[in-house]
Amino acid sequence: MDLLPRSPAEFGSARYWDRFFRQRGQRPFEWYGAFPELCPVLHKYVRPRDKVLVVGCGNSELSEQMYDVGMCEDIVNVDVSDAVIRQMQERSRTKRPKMSYLLMDMLQMDFPDAHFQVVLDKGTLDAILTDEEEATLAKVDKMFAEISRVLQVGGRYLCVSLAQAHVLKKAVEYFSQEGWVVRVHQVAGSRDKQQFVLPVFIYVMTKFRKIPGSAPQILEICPEEQDKPMRVESVERLVAAVKDRQHYALLCSQLSKLPCGEQVSLDLCDKESGRPRYTLHVVDSPSVKSSRDNHFAIFIIPQGRETEWLFGTEEGRRQLATSAGFRRLVTVALHREQHYEGMAGIQAELSGKVMELAPPGLPARQQVPFVSVGGDIGVRTVRHRDTSTLSGEYVIEDVKGDGTCYFRRLIFLRNRNVVQSEARLLAPMPLPGQKKRRKDKKKPSPTEPPAAIDKSYLCCEHHKAMVAGLCLLGGPNPLPGDKAGGGRLCPRQVWGRHVGVPMPQLPGEGLSWLGYPMCPSQSGLGRVGLDGWCGHSYPSGSPWCFLLAGTPLAVLVVGLGGGSLPLFIHDYFSQAHVAVVEIDPSMLEVATRWFGFSQDDRMQVHVSDGLDYVAKLAAEGITSQNIPGTLSIPVGDVLGTRALDFFHPLLPVPTHLLPCVATTELTTQTICTRFCLFH
């Protein structure tokens, strides 16, 4: 028995519907949206004394169920199919005496103006608006005009729909231009995802008198999980919001049936502001052997740690899921603009939503664990927020790392998952003889001076590689009075240990050695403030630190950021003169106020475009021939390989170095080819 039309246009044909209902018989036909799911929304807009018109009623049980539960009794149902009207009249004549069924074309109804308080449409608009042909749109305009005519002012047109983009847009544009208030409700879906995947929506259009020059259109959306509607600015934003929810429903359906081959990412937004509140990544690990308790878990990433490799990269999250031993792990990143009430509050907020992402085969009533690092959600304090004309909106924030370490970070919000600059904060030390006082303890405020910065800390691996390369240019001397004495490390050992690649033969290798004092408490070597080298950090001036004196250096750093790299070079290379080029003057203020940066006779900042500055040096004929040592540190991918045309003449001596940060193979090959380097 073929009930499908030969073409979408037949959905608007009375002949098709007569044939459809004759063949289907007495079985009710519900396109979508069972009454228990629709009832909570309908109860908000249908009152017991309302006079209700149902257009295109078919043989749906919706009117009967509304009548039977006492929602409303004065219901008039119309349809173009004579077969279904006679069928429905017979079915309800004795059971529902106040409800009527009439054979009538909704495009040309016989009712007087302003006769109803509610017009209800379940799937009729979807059936008519099958395309955007001129004839179809004209038919829909007639339908809307008739609905508007028979509705009283203050009346509601309730349209149950799958909300295809062209259908939603047409309805919202028509009635909002007429001055009506438009609200779109997402209906709470059935838990049986096998029954119907796509979410169902109800458009609620409330009629107001159209007044020339009146207030702008009011458009709202009300997701299934909340009662309070959210205002949207435009029809396009409303359509996009509905489309997001449709995509999410399809995603949940797919995840409930099959493991995901690739990691899935999605944002959950705040109900009030609409801003992202949580970012979720769904990671499946088919290699993990299945057991009853390892199907599914939720991992809360502590605040401020979402940029770490383990949490911020696909490879890291894959390793995290495998190490945790769960076949599906959902990682949850917390956004800085939001407030969270601890782990328990997050768990209560997310429990219902994350279960929609559960894997296939999850046992019934399975307890899903929420886990984290250290059992808490971390600490993040925004110290400063501003906007730069060049760099856009940025924040300065303090975050808690592993253990008791705190870090200060500069984040550009246009790329919020990348740490632009990072400095380690030093715990305040009491003065000699000063006792700690617990009373009158005040929390630091954003207006207070920044905490002490650990200038021996380098946050980036490429910064450490740059400093290791810089060490090759001179023979450093231990700090006078250093009693540690001890070990020395040659350039090849420094480079190989910290750069991670073999070092080529250097001119005069073995003649210039780097002196590193030994740490008596360790069997290995001490370090010069490079975090992670030997596991210890020594503040400047401690007996285990020394300044790299030796050969004088002229160092050019392109890009200031928080200033940690030039600060390190300034403090630990006592003969270095550092010039920093920074295009954004706001960053100089940020580095000075929040990251402990300062200028003196050996450290100067030039506010200029890095390429322009280097081109100026090249044009003036300034080279390294008259400077004992020169180091330029551009960022290869940022400045582009065109910068090499300017740097090349500045470095005529083979032993002088040009460390560049290159994150693509093409950039790396270009640099190596131009300078005949290894990589």
C-alpha cells in the first residue's frame, strides 16, 4: 500500500488526502509530536474557555486528547478531506459533543473575523510549504492571512513543526512584519531515540495590532530544558539557533548508536546570556576492553588548564581517555566568563545533558563517574580585561597549576584556547623576623600591584631552545663568589638535551665550554632558571644561579608579549643588550604592569612593525660584523618567510644564529634551505 505522494505538491491536494485516509483506515496518523510531549507547551497557551480552531486536523488524536484532559472543549476542526472529516465526526459524535469537525479549505474559511482565541496547526504548514516556488509561497501567504483574519487581537497561532529552515523563516518573517510577537519552543523529546530523531518545535505567534513606527520585532526561543525564553536580534539568529538544536539532536542520535571515529566537539551555552559555558569533547577508545564499569565517564578539566597538551589537543585527549580506562570519555572545559559552584554544582548541572551523549550498550541505571585532576575544578582569577585596537579583546588571568604553583597568563580572546604569554608567580616571602598574621587578611583585588614574577621561568619549549642556542655564542662565567663549583656542560650537551635534535659540528667546538654550577642536593645538573631542565628554580641572586657573562651580545627579539624571554636574556646574560620590537603599544603596558617587565640601558622596546624594523636595519647597512654576537628571534610562521630576505644580510658570520619558531613543515624547509641549516 503506497501512501506517499508522487510529488511534494500533492500534499496540498484534497484528492491525495482522501486517498490517504481511505487506505489508512481508522488508525490515527501522527506525523510527529505525541500529546504527552506537546502538552506542557500547549498548557501555557490554551485556556479552558478559549475557542480553538485546528486547521488540517486529519485523523490525529491531538484534539481528542486536549478535550479529554480538560484543556479545552470548544474546538473546531477543519480539513479538505471529506473522508477524514466523516471518519472523525463518527468517532467523536457521542464522546465529545462540544467538539466539531467541518469540511473546509483553510485558505478560504467561512468563519467571521476575530472568531477564535487560538489557531492550532500540527504539521499542516510543513505539508504545504514543501518548496519555495512562487505558487507555494502564494498559497502559504493566503493561509497566514486567513489565520490572522479569524484570530482575535491577543490570540495565539500555535504551529507544531519540524522547523525546516525555509519553513521557520517564512513563518517568522511574515508574522513579525505584521507586528506579532514570535516565540519558538523546543518540545521535550521522547527518550526513545529510535522512534524519532529530529526535535519538534512549536511556533507561538501572538497577534498584536500593527502600529506604524512601533517597537521593533520581538523574537524569542525557549529550549526544552528551560522555561524562560531567550531574546534574539534577528530572524537569521533565530533560524541559526534552531538549526544548532537540530544538529545536536542528530549528533546525540549518532553517538547513541555507533562509536565516533573522530572526536566530537560542542559548546553548551549559558541559559541567561547565551554565551558558551562548557566545551565538550567526546572521545571513544575502542582499544579499551569493555567491562560493566568502564563504559562512560565525564572528565572536568580544571580551570586554566584547558590549553595544556593533554586536554587541549586531540592526541592528548585520546591519551587521557585510554589512560583513564573508559571506552567513552567526555572532557569538559570551563569558560572564563562563567561562575561555577564547585564540582558538585557542575555535576548537578551537567548530569542530564551528558547522558544524551552516552555510548551504545550503556547498562541501564549505570552510574556515570565525574572525575578530575586533584578532585577540584581549579582556580582562575581574571585580573584585567581590556581591548587593544590591534590585538582585540584580551584578559590577564591568574590560574592554579599543579600543586601550589600559580601562573599569570595573557590570553587574546579571539583565540581563547592559546596562551599568548605566561609567567610563574612567586609566593610572597615574609621579611626576616616578620611573623605571619592571619587576622586582617585581605584578598588581592585587580587594582593592587601584581604579585612577584619569577623571572627565571620560561614557559615555552621553543624559548628554552632559543636560550640554548644563545648559549652557543659565548663562554659564560660563574657568578663571582659561587661556592658550588663543579660540573661543566658543553654546547652539544645543552643543545641535545633541551632542543631535542642532533646538533651539527660547530666551528671551534670543544674550545668554548659553558659552566654550570652543581646543585649539592641533586645528583644531576642544576639549571639557569629554565623550567623543567632539572626540576628546580632558583631566584636571581641565589647561590646556585649565575649570570652568563662572556662575550657581549646584541639581541633582537621580535614580539614582546608578556616579556618573559627578553627579561630572561637580560637577567642571565649580563653582557647582552636587548632590543625588543612590538607592534602593539598596549602590550608594552601589559608587560610592564602585569608581568614585571622594565626597560633600562640594556633593554629597550621599539613600538614598530617587526618586518619594517628589520628592513630598516638592513637598509641602513647594520650587520653583525661589528657586534661580537647577534641573535634575532622572529616567529617564522607569523612574520612569514619574506622576513628571511631581511635577516639574511644581518647575519654574515656562519656561527651566528637565527632561531625561528616554525610550526609548519613548509616554513621549516624554507628556513633550512635559505640558511643551509639542519632540522
